[in-house]
Amino acid sequence: MVNNDSFKKFQIAVKYRKACGMEPIRRCGNCLGGEGEKLKRCANCEEAYCSRECQALSWELGHKNLCNK
């Protein structure tokens, strides 16, 4: 289930990446955590996630519309 806080974080990340590109220090594309951890990558683009749950939530929040399928 998508909550408002998760959607706001997703929107912030999308706006930042459109303006500045990908961060030099990778973070989770959903919760913006996981700095310094081994992150899991999207199979179709450069996005990375700290967990399968964050990846699934990000897909639901709109990553599917931005992904380089």
C-alpha cells in the first residue's frame, strides 16, 4: 500500500535526478536510505534499491513510467 510519505520521497528523488542526474553516492530509489550498503539494481535502468519491498513500492509509485524498458 502506498502512503503519502513514500510518494513525497519518490517525487523528491525524481525531481532531483531530473535536475542533477544520479547521485554520486548511491541511495535507495524509494526510501533514499541504504547509503554505503550493497544495493539491488533495477534490471532495466540505473535505479538501485535497498530491498525488494522498496523496489516493489517504487514501481507502484511510478518507476514503471520512468524506467528505460
